[in-house]
Amino acid sequence: MSDATNLVGTRRIEKPKIKDLAIRLGVVQREAKELGIPALVLIEGLDASEKGALLNQILLEMDSRAYEVYSTHASHIEPRAYPLLWRFWNHTPSRGRIQFYDRGPYYLVLDAWAEQAIREKDLGKYWSHIRNFERQLNDAGVAITKIFLTVPQKEQARRLKKLESNPKTAWRVSSKDWKRHKQYKPYMEQVSEMVKATGSPFACWEVIDTKDTRGAAVKIYQTIIAKLESAIEQKKKEAQKTIETHWIPYNGKSYLSEAKFTKPMERSKYKQELKLRQQTIDDLVNEIYSKQIPVVLVYCGWDAAGKGGCIKRLVQGIDPRSYHVTPVGVPTSVELDHHYLWRFWERMPRRGRLEIFDRSWYGRVLVERVEKLCSNEEWQRAYGEINEMESHLSDYGTVIIKFWLHIDAETQFERFKARQENPLKQWKITDEDWRNREKWDLYEETINEMISKTDKPHAPWTVVNSVCKMRARIQTLDTIIHRLENAIINTKIPPL
């Protein structure tokens, strides 16, 4: 029997099999939705490997309300103004939904390598950041499926020519597609290295040859179904686990005790010094824009420590189009349906702009830990996740400036009382603020541990004495000036 006859026979068998698999996918997808399991399906592949047609076939058999598709292309301009993973964090799945990536970060890195924008020796750094991204999602319960579609070089040429010969599809073939075709062998060698470097037990690669498209469809269905079934089984096991929230003490260095309180600053001197610094920062912000350097400023501190006042003096003299302030409060229901870092990635600045966070992602290891709003496993894991996020931002060229505004308990009490007695400031004080004071020692211990584990050369903490608000404002501005001046001289923005 000829190969052609064999192929026809195989296709006859696979057609009903595909229908059965489509029904099965619908069943497991609905069960995953009921259990609140988020899923991510990444489909990478070579040009002319029928990615679009195969993805469309899978989606046609699914409930359109259950999934979203994000399509990646190297020519998309706006996302390139942000760190590599920004666009993908903004399209991570919420509970019970499936997010499809029609190509993802791997494609962008490989494309940049093929265009010689990234050196081969630098690929490992990019793979490391993507592995961290996938591990963080997996640890939060996201079921990850990674598929790479291949096609033999001769078949790729045949498909490209067929598309090109039809006036209705010729637009789908570009000179870049033919360039990649000529690079087939070295490109596939790099794909093999990528698969080895980025495969993991929780996010392994399934490499599928698409010469036989129906056979490829069967394998895609089987891969996605197997992942969802495994996630469902794991979710049921986890439901039986006991969540640990007991207090784990920190006995390390006290960073807060090093913030020495000094006498108040004279107001006349303060006004003079403030004006000089604001003029300097205005000039630096213009240079930051010119050099397209993104800046992240994080203001954390005790309640009533003066975060808002410091932010106000920073932005007072600069172009309002150059910055944005994100006040961080209790997460919304939509935010709770995503990884806790999702809402912060959404606000990361594009090149040349400043994003100012009034409170931040450090809430996971502070208030959520102390108030037992997350498990011990979650807040302990968060230290590594936060460090990885800040490392990715820094490698992209982002300047990260973090402040902890420190006051003593007596100063806080005095400010609370003053707010309570001032009708114009009563909105600033809540019952929760008073309750948090009762846990001062636990918070102090937690803050010291947070600084100990997240104070890095690329994202250092500056502990600011804020008993005198005027001195605190000057100190924060001095720190910003110093960091921006260094960035203007030393920062190089990578191609991705």
C-alpha cells in the first residue's frame, strides 16, 4: 500500500477521532471552569505550520465565553515600549478561563535573535525570565500547555508558494517569511536549544509536526485535554490540604532601627531646598524622556508617615504628562481572579515615563501576611516572585526606586489624633488604621524581613526618617535625583 493510501486511511480514522476529542475538550474545559482553574495555552511555531488554521479548529468546538486569544507579532509597535513580559502579564487568564497565546514571548526572542538584535550568548537571560514567569503562574494554579508546531522545510516552501500564488492570500507571505525559510536549519537548531532550556515538569513542550494537519490537530487536542485533566486532579487534591497561616518569626537585622530621628528642619530652609530640587528633577525628567528610560517609584511606609506629601512634592514641578500615580488599595474582585502581581504589571511604565506607586506589591508580604489574608506558602514564595519581577524590569532598563517612610508609634498616634480632630482630614483615618496600630510589633518585624529579602543592587530600599516630614521630602528627592542622574549616564535599553 502506498504512503498516499496510508495517509487517506489515517485521515478517515482521525476525522471521527477529532470530533470525539473536541467533545472531550468541552467537558474538561467546563469542569475546569467550575473548579476555578485558569489555563494558558501557548502555541508557537514556524511560518506556514498552519498555526492559525489549527488554533481556529480547536476554538470552534469550545464555548466562546470560556476563552480569549492574544495574538503576538514582532511588528506590533506599542508593546515594544514596555518590558518583554508586560504584554503577556496583561493577558494572563483569570479563574476558570483559558487564555490562548497565538505565539508568545519565545517567538519574540527568537525573532530578535534571527534579526541579529540579540546575541546568542544573551538568550539564556531571556529564557530565564520567561521560565520565572511560567513558574509564577503555575504556582498560582495556572495550567500551562506549550506547543511548538513544526513543518519540514520543503513543505514550508510549498505552502508559502501556494499562499503567494493566490491574490487573496498573497498578503500573508512577506519577504521576512522567505528569509526565515532560508534560515530554516540554524533557526530549528535554536528552537531545539530553547525547548531544552525552557521545558519543565509543569510547563513542558509538545513539539508537533504539521505535515499531516489532521494528525497534528489530534495531538493538540490530546495535549490540552491531558493538561486540563491533570490540573483538575491536582485541584481536587489541594482542596483537602490544610492552609498554614501561623506566625513565623523573623530574627534578622533591624533596618528600621537605623533610621535615626533628627530635629525638625526650619521651614524657610526647607522651602529654599525644595525649590532647588524640584527644578533639578524637572530637568532630569526631560532627559529621562529623551533617553526613553522607564522609572518605577515605590512609596511604602507606616500609616500617616507622609507618603502622599512626598509624592506631591515630587510631581509638583514636573510635566503631568510624564508621570502617573497609582494608589494601591484593596484588590477588586477582577484583580483577585488573577495572579496578585497582575494588577501591578498592568501599570508598569512605558519608556520615558514615571509610574509612582502609593503602596505596592509589597502588600503581599506585609498586610496580607500579618492579617493572614494569604497562606505562609504564598507570602514566602512572594519574596522570590517580587525579586524576579524587579529583576526583569531592571534588565529591561527600568530604574526602580523604593522608599520606606519610617516613624515611631508615638508620632503615628499624634498624627492619627490630629486627623481625627480636623474635619478636612477625617477621611484619612479609619477604624482599620487604629486596629493596625495594635499589631505594631508584628508589622515592624515583617518590614525588616521584607527589606532583608528584597533589598537588591538594582532595586535597593531607602529607609527614610519621616518624623520630620520636611526632611523626609528632601531626602526622597535627593535619592531620586541621584538615581536618575546615574541612570541617564549608565542605562542602556535592550532591544526586547
